Amino acid sequence: MCDMHEIHEQVAPGIHAIDTGYVRPRLDASHLLVDSGRAAFVDTGTSHSVPRLLQTLRDNDLDRGDVDYIFLTHIHLDHAGGAGALARELPNAQVVVHPRGARHMVDPSKLIAGTIAVYGEDRYRELYGELVPIAAGRIVESTDDSVLTVGGRQLRLIDTPGHALHHYSLIDEAHALAFTGDTFGVSYRETDTAAGPFIFPTTTPVHFDPGQLHDSIDRIMSYEPASVLLTHYSRVDDTSRLASELHRDIDVYVAMAQEHADSDDRTRLLHEAMFAHFSQRLDAHGFEGNSENRHAILDMDINLNVQGLEVWLTRLAKKSA
């Protein structure tokens, strides 16, 4: 059993990263932001994650009524699946969602059906539990370049498509921080080395758009964040280097997808090419894990990335037909 007091850590002043317990340790983070006695969560994990989030409030001497906002960077279920169950426990919290995703938080039936179609009902229940609808009156639709305040802390909401059309990021200009969901990629702490964090873009279906993703990364970097807080997984620094690596890998993904676009065995070839690319990068990064270790860390993301690239290729083919 996990000690509930060991599932969160302070990663910046007033900010706690909470391991949501999704799939494996330190894969998926919710962040609790606290300022002047007021609080907000950025992303929630799944319904199974809610006890961990509530415990973190208690550990920080906060009441459930002290939470003003639940920010959902986008509505993929590892980020937003627990929003309804959490909102049910937080009487004053408004749920901030991109306009493209808001209706799915009010009526999650399409999200549920789509996820069951991919995973099957048993696996869906195991991963995500119950998706609780959120009353429309508790939802605030994000507006590009708007500012919301938690305590004395101002957060600027900016649209950041490329990973998902229903994605926004939060910029804390005063503290040189950004909460970026999946737009600024994935970086697991197991792959940190003396060279720093290892990062790569995530192209989860169905909205991957390389041009939009390049632009969104540039827009985040235009605010000059010293640190970025990722859902997968939490704080990374050295943001200029990481942004350059993300841009490079987006181009690598596109070239990889185009190379194998017409192959009869496209899916397998893309899996192999992506794993080989990551392994080459990990070697250069000084990561010493063996092939089995690398597969354990990366295979889930590779599967999702390949699916996203194939959806993108299909979309391109339809446009050119």
C-alpha cells in the first residue's frame, strides 16, 4: 500500500506535484497551487486519483472550500478523468476547460464510449473508474490570453493546440513558470541523467498537428519560463534546450511517418523506428538502462505516438484525395 503522505512533493514555492497513481509511479502528475490561503489544482488524474488530491489538501492544512479552480489543460482522461469526482468534493471550485472540451465534461458519454472502444470496458474501469458529469454552471470556458487569480497569483491562459485542439497552458509570469499539460512534451524522472531531463513530444491521437505544435512551443517559450511543469512528469528546467529538442523531434516524427506512410506493415515499422530513435537519443543523453528497461518506460508512449501519427497521415491523405 502507498503511504498517502508520500505521494506529493513540493516542486516550487507554493506548488506540489501529486503522483496520481495512474499506471505506474511518477507517470502522471496533478499539481496543487497554493497562494495566500487559496488553492487550485492543475489536472486531476483519474477518478481513482481523488483521494490522493484530497490528502494533499489536508497535508497542507487546507480545507476543501479553499480550492477556487480545477484547471484542466485538456480533456484526455489521464488529465481530466477525475475532474467530476474531484469537483463533487470541492464546493467552491470552478472547473476551467477549453471551449472545445467543455461539453464533454458536462456529458462525458462520448469520452466514455470512445475509451471503452479502445481499451474494452474492464480495462477502462480499471484505469479510469467513474467519469462523473460536471454541472454546466460550475464550468468556466477558458479564453485565450485571459488571466485568472489564485490568491495573489496571476495565471495567464493561452491556447496551445498541436497535441489536442482542446488544450490550453497556464503561464505564471511573475514566477517564470508554465503549466503545459502535454504541449511541452513528456519527461520521466527515471530518464534524468547528469545531462538533465530527457524530453520528447507526445502525439496521442486524434489531433496531432506538427505546425500547431511547433507554434505552441514557441508561444510558451515567448514568456521565457525558467521552469515548466508537465503532467508527465512535473518540473523540468533548462527550458531552452528542451524546447529545441522538442522541435527537432517533431520534425523527426514527421519524417518517420512520411517514410513509412505507404508501407504495408506501417504500424510495426513506426514502432521500431520510434524506439530506435529514442534509444539513440537516450544513449547520447547518458542513460544506462537496458532495452528491457527502456521498453518498460517508453512503450506506452510509443504506442500512443504511433497511433497519433497514423491518424495524422490518414487526415493528410483525405485532404490530398
